[in-house]
Amino acid sequence: MFKNIWFQIHWFIGITAGTILMTIGLTGAVLSFREEIMDALSPGVMHVKVREQQPLTPQQLLEKIAVAEPGRRVTSITLTPEAGASARVVFAPPPGVRRGEARYVDPYTGQVSGPVTGMEFFEIVERFHRWLLLPTEIGKIVLGTLALSLLTLALSGLYLRWPRRPLSLQAWFRLDFKLQGRSFLWNLHSIIGTWALVMYVIFSITGAYWALDWFKQGVNTLAGEGRAPQAQRAGGGGKQQGGERSHKDKEEAPAPLDLTLAWDAFLAKAPHYQNAQLRLPEKATQPVQILFLGEHAPHERARSRMTVLPQSGEVKQLELYEDKSAGGKFIAAIYPLHMGTFFGLPGRIVMAIASLMMPLFGITGWMLYLDRRRKKAALRAERAALEQAGVAATPAGNEGAQASQYLVAYASQAGQAERVALHTAALLRQSGAQATVQSLARMTPEKLRHHPRILFIASTFGEGEAPDSARAFERRMRAASGESLAHVEYALLALGDRNYTKFCGFGHTLDHWLRNRGAKALFPLTEVDRMDGGTLQKWAQMLADNGIVTAAAVASAATSAAPSAPRPQEGWHAWSLSERLQLNHGSQGGPIFHIELRTTDAANDAWQPGALAEILPRHAADRVTLLLQRLQLDGRIVVDSKGTRLPLQDLLARSVLPVGHAATNARDAQALADTLQPLAARSYSIASVPQDGAVHLLVRQARHEDGLGLASGWLTEYAEVGAPLDVRLVANANFAPAGGDTPAIFIGNGSGMAGLRGHLRARVHAGHARNWLLFGERNRRHDFLYQDELEQWLADGKLARLDLAFSRDQNQRVYVQDRLREAADELRRWIADGAVVYVCGSLEGMAAGVDAALAEVLGEQAVEDLIEQGRYRRDVY
């Protein structure tokens, strides 16, 4: 929640204040080199040709100016010992004008030059930069607010983009130009933001100091440099030193100002000055103030101050920069820090570049914001379309036979069965029938008796098991006595994966049980391998052939925007393997790799925690080459495969490699291509959130007698970094996040950390801190996956509890289920508080052990209640 609040604040300030901050950044960059630009535009004005003669003294310059500009009083003269550098003079402003005119004077002749080219332009730019061309007091408040907004943007951006590996310089500073779409925009926005972070913090704090009086007074107070009394401010002398004229002054005619003695006194004190500004009084009897940079002044505001009586040359006051307190030196450095001059020419260049980059953040921020809005709108439209079909086919609260002609019951592990159930109900509705859609988690065998016509869509989990949501139903089904279901007619669609021995096992178990109870099958059980689109169409056609739905409804669904299931070629998108890193060097177990995938299509990079990434693997190139050599075929020959033309070697890499007669009987390349079957996709839990800009996977390298496992070998070794991959993101409804700030207990081992980490990162982003993680592996030294991240969360209070079970670190083996038993009282308290339990990892050993431990601590009925309430969610394999 806390992080989500800061995210909302960040984008709101970005799209409101960000546009104005872009213009302020551009004007700041222009002002960074104002003097150099004006000097280049006005040759012979700010610098003149060096001559073999001494420059004029301030008094001589004053006399020359009085002749050239009669009637105009000079308020200040700025001199530098640099050869050829013109003196800068400022005249007193006319009545009603705030600032006097600045002109440059030839240091050798005293000739007053014309106005500098570009000076008016830069004055307008400066007024915009400092006050947005508004009245001064209003402009200062607006600019101060914008400065604090920039500070908020910089610090909240740092907080929001804190990388998973904070000690990795690459994670902090590396721009990846291989990215495209939203991923590239986010990378550009966050990485360059990190580069410029320090500069923007300096800009914002120093800008607020000059704009906001309360901020300035607060900084001055903290620095021990509170505001000086009014009588001691500008002018240097008190009332007795010239602020009030004496009776004698009133009677005598004013004498002309002579700077000779004052200048000589100054040169005696600071013969090697870098720059000196003489502030001239209105009356000759008043002191002259000289602000100057000493020989070793670190920056242009490291100025010393001298007050001199022009009549006698007596130094009344001398305040050296070297004698200032640390706070005083800090206050003096604020302007140089803002301009970058504190660090010399490199600092000015860096600050100018940082100012120029401000539009980059505004533009990329707006693009990310608009892309996010577009995706949200598309997601709402998609949900609305699906809900329209599902809700129209699902009369709320009607479970009786009289109110519902069909019950569509589903058992879903990853949400696929539920999706098919909704679309099946939509077919019924389009055919004029009524339908109730219900999860088997809410059903009992006794309730089935009230529905004479039932359509089952049942997924299988693991080796023939019921999905987690249907475990209680399966248990009641097996325990049910011999009630007759002879009046029930049903059809059953079984979803499964042929890679498992017990393909569609739960579907067959349910079908067998229904038949034993006398239920009549409307047509034989339909098996679907990995959501095969053709088989799902066959299911719809079987419904039509048996008069359950109309042929028109089936034809309409086949051509609509929301088909009953994705066809094999749909949903797959091009991603790239952007990073591969082994996390457990030296482990006794198989190597585990952190894999990062990035998409080039910003429309396909959104998912929910708990989702799965389906990967289409490839064979290693050397295996394909060896087969082609054995068959004496050229892999470069282009062949046809299901409407696509591609080289034979590419097709073989994507297909089940033929063995025996299937390979040797192929007459040519095309004949071989006609016999090939595509490789099955492999599913991996996603270990990241969309804000990470990439899909993170945890893949343990599997090794068999003939080498590395197909999918794990492809991802962890054979595929080159940067290689394209076919990826499909799949929702996992039974491992979906809990709503709100519900407490959550995460239990897992090994690469099962992937599914848990995705949830944890999402909850940390949302500010939900009631998180308890129990994680197990072999050795802490080698197998503590994402150790830095987890320990940081624990230290920051984002992880309420962390229990670790490293089985090989002691003589007696300890597993996560043992840690669960040790924390039995705490477990009961969390469950009583409404906690949701997530289990991710190996089915054999860990998942069964956790199941037994939960039943032991909470009781079997309590575990069944958790399942029915959707508070026990598993993603195990």
C-alpha cells in the first residue's frame, strides 16, 4: 500500500508539474553558459584587445564614465585582473524601475560600450526560470512549490525503481538499447533518472532555498546563519556611518566621490584578488563596500567583504571568507551548487546536461502514463466481454433444477477450466438455454442430484490428481454412499497434459464415478491436451451434435473476438532472453538460474502475481546438426509446415526429433517435415511483477542420462543471451493474489521461490507487510536464493517473518514442514486473522509434507475449509 501511494504521487506530480519542470530545465540549461554566449555574440564588448598599458583605476573609470554618461550615477563597478577583461558597471535605475542598466567599459580607455547582444533575451529567460514571468512574490511561491515537486519526483523515483540487486552497478546504471516499447521507455526513464538523481536533488533544494522565504530562513537557521538585523544589512555601515546625515552634512555642499584611497586600501589587503565589486554610496561621506574573491577562493560566491571610508582609506570592516563558519560557507555555496560552478567547468557541463534531460523524463513519463491507461482500458474491455458472456449465462443464486436447465461445473487449477466453463455457458445462453456456472469447490455429490443436466469441465493436476479447488469434492465423492444419479445426464470435458503418465486422470476418475452412480453420458469423455484449440472446437461441435447448443451459436463463437480457447498459434509473442545468472554456485543440488525475459511489444508485458510463463523450447543446435548428418539432409532447405515455410533445421529445433523408422524412412526434407510434431510448451512460475520491466524465472537445470533436460537446457545453457523466445503468459486463477491487505503465508522450496517471489514483490510494491515466508533448500551458503532481497525486506518490516530450513546444514534433516510445526501457535493466529496460504515447489516431499503439517496443526477439516474458501493455493510440480 505504501509503495502504491508513492507511485500515485509520483505519476500525479509528473503529469502535472512535469510539463512546467521541462521548461524550467531548458531555461536553466540556457542560463548555464549565459556569459560565454553573450561574449561570443558581442565581440569586443565583454573582452577587448589586450594593450601594453596599465588598466585604468576605478576612480579613473568613474571620471571617464561621468563624461560619457553625464547625469547617470554608477552604483557598482566590477573589476577583474584578467588582461583585456572589460569592467562591468551598473547605473542607478530610473524612478519606478527595479533594476539598473548594466554596461561594459573598456578597461584601458574608459569607453562605455553599447548594450550586449542577447542581454534582454537572457533577462527574460532568467525571469521565466526564477518566477515564470509572474509577479515576483507569486512567482517565487510557484517556483518553490515546483522545486519541492522535483525533489519529491527524484526521491520517490529512487524508491520506486530500487533494483532487486542493489549492489549491482549494472542494475543501477546500464541502459539497454535492445529493449523496445514500454520496457525501453521504463529503462530510459529509470536509468537516466538514476544518473541525474544527485543533480535534481541539488537543483530542487537550492531552487527552493532561493524561492521560498520560509525554506531559506529554515536553512539559514540550521546553518547558524540567521538573518542579520536590519540596521546591519546592505550598506555595511550603521546610521551613524552615513545612514543619517549630520547637521554639518546638510549645511555643506556634497563633495564628489573619490575612490583612490579606498582602492589603494583594498589592494593593500588583497593584492592578488580574482574579482572585485565596488558598491558605491550615494554620498561621498558614506563608506564604500567591496565584495571580492581572494586568491584561493573555491567558487564565485566565496566572497570576502571590506568596508572602507573613501575620505581617508580607513578600513572599517573586513570579513574574510576563510573566517566564515561551516554554516556560512555552506550558505555561500548554494548558488554555485545550483549552477554547477562549485565543481568548475565539468560541474557546469554536468548540470547543463541534467537540465537538458528534464524533457526526457516528462516525455517518457507521459508515454508510460498513457500506455498504462490504454492497457487498463483494454483490460476492462476484455473483462467486460468475458463477464458479459459468463454473467448472462449464470443466474445468481439459482441452483435448483427448475431455475436452471444446465449446470456447468468446473474444476480448475490455473483458471483454464473456468474460462472454458464461462464460454460454454455463453454458448448455452446464445442457444436459448439457461445455465449456472459453479466451481466444484462449492459442490457436493449430494447437490449434483438436484441438476438433471450437467456439463463438467475438469482439469487434472499432477499425476492424475484433482485440482486443489476440487480436492474436497473428490474426497466427498469417494466417501459418498451409493446414492443413485440415474436421472442425471452429463457431458465431460477433461483438460490435461500428455507429458504426464495419467493424462486427464481426474477427468477419468470423475467420469468413472458418475457412471458407477448411474449417470448417463450424453457423449463420450472429451480429452484436451494443453488447451488444444481443435479439440475445444470439437467439444463445442459435440454439444451441437447432441442438441445441447445450436450450430449457429458454435459458428458465432468460432468467429467472435472471444473464442472458447486460444488456438495453438494465438497468445504467443516474441520475447528475448536478456539475462541469465546462476544463483547457487557450489550447491549440492542442480544449478538454479535466474532468467530474465523482455518483450518488444509493450501490449504483452502485463500479468498478475502467480501467473505462468509458457515457453516453447528448442533443441540444442548440435543435436539437430547430428540428426541432419545422420539423415544426410541439408538443414537449410526450406520446407512447408502447417502453412509456414522455414528451413528444415529450424523446424527440427522446434519439433519432437524423429527416431527409428520415422527418421530413416523419410525420402527427402519435405517428407521428414510432414512427420514432425511440435514440441510441447513448458510452464514456469513468474518471479517478478510488471513494474520490474521483465519476466523473471527460476529454472533448475535438469540432467538426464542423455544430457540436459529439453526446456531447462535450452533456457539455462543453449539459448544465447539476446536470443528470441516464443512466450505466452497464462493466468493462474488458483494461485492468484488475495485481495486487499490480507495476511499471506508463503511456503516453498528450491525453484518454487519463483511463484512466491512474484507475490511477495507485488505485496511489497503495494505496501502490504503481513507476509510470512518459509523457504527451504540444501545449504544456506549456496542455496539462499535472493538472500539480499529477502533480508532487506525483513529489516524494512516488509516481511513480517522469515523461517528458513536448510536441510544439509545440520546432522538432522530439517524441512519447511518442520518449521511450520515449530511455529504452530503463530500459524493458528495467522489463520485466525484470515491469512491465505501459498505453497510453491516440488510436489513430491515438500508439498505433501506441508499438507500433512497443516492438517496436523490445524486439523483436516480446517484445511478443507481453507481450500473451499480459496485460502489454500498451490502451484506445485
